[in-house]
Amino acid sequence: ALLMLFSWWKMTWLSARQLAEFSFILLGLLLLLATYLFTRLSGFNRFYASLTMLFSVFSFHVTVGMYAGLLANWISLIFLYLFEGFVLAGLKKNSWRFCAVALIFQSLLLFSHANTWNMITGILGVFFLFLFLEWLTKKENLFRPLMLLVIIIVGVSLNILRNLSLGIEPETFEAVDVAESCVSLINIKDLWGTLIFSLGSHMGISFMNPILYFLAGLGGLAVALDNRLVSRFFTVS
């Protein structure tokens, strides 16, 4: 992320401080565009894609990003939405070309914000198991689990190369550490306290947006009852 910001600075006449200040505008616009493209690639029409883009303006990604100056998070979210969009488009169209584009954005995501890459890799792993079990029962469309497996293998290989270049143990994966420390029954018991802290204190309560959480809850119920590929992906997420 810092390398990208440095490159933008070198390509403009702005000072480093001015670039840091105006980068919020650029990243905000790119995030909206990435959201729109993700929704379109997922199979929704222009109206729903535009509506989703509008709601993203009021999301905590934008508010927290401006409040805390989390430029790396914004950059990674842009790559994340584009990566997910081309993955879903590739799975829907059985296209290796979309898979190749998805691999490019996956690489950019890994080298811009590793924690976000860890999150989506875990989700894709669960989604792969879901599609693989579906193939075992129906014996049709082997392309989907195969494409996801290729994406995961390439991503893990890049992560190993990244760790080696940074002097980190090759077998170190942050996603495994997070799973071992955070996925437990104790966290289910402490769910209410975690929500109070996250929504009422953390990041200056910037995560709190009751309207969007209500709409997200309705959306969660809707996708759980829908059998489309994108809905199953959202359910796994």
C-alpha cells in the first residue's frame, strides 16, 4: 500500500502531505466503482448495483477510513471487491479468463493488506468445501470447485513467497492464528459484550450504523433462502 502511494506521489506534482490528504477522495471514488463492478459481476442489474454503490458511501468503511486514515484498508477493499467479483463471474461463466483476472487482484490484495487476504482466503476455503460436497452429491460442474482450488493454491503459494521475502517462517499463516485464537465457544458466550465494545467504543463508535445493520440483517435472511451462486457465497461469508 505504501509503495502504491509512493508511486502516485511520484506521478503527480503534489507534495507527500497533499497526496495523503487528497488520497481519501481518490480512494473513495475507486471504492464506489469497485463496489459497482462487484455487484454487476455478481449478476445484479444496474439499478441494484447503483443502489449498492450509494449505500457504500455511508458504510463504516468510508467513515472509519476518514476517521482513522486507514488508507491501506481502503486500497485492500478495492482489490477485495474486484477479486470477489471476478471470482463469482468466473464461476458463473465457467471462464478461466475471469479466473486469471481474479488472480491478479488476489495478488494485489495480498501485497496491499495481508489480513484482508487471510479473511477472504478462509471464506474461499469454506466455499470450496461447499461446492466440492455439492459436486460429490450431484456429479456435475466440476469446474467451480476446481477453479476455487486453483485460486487458493496460487494465493497460498504467493503468501509463502511473500513470507520468505520478508524473513517470515514459510509456514506462518495469520489466518490460522486468528482461527485458533478467535473461533471458540467462549466467544459465542461473550458475543454481546464483544458487540457492545465494537459498536459502542471501538474506532470512536464509527462502526455504528443502525440502518445499514438492519438492512444487512434482512439481506442475510434473503440470501440464506436463495439458491443462486452469489447468495450461497454471501451465506458462507
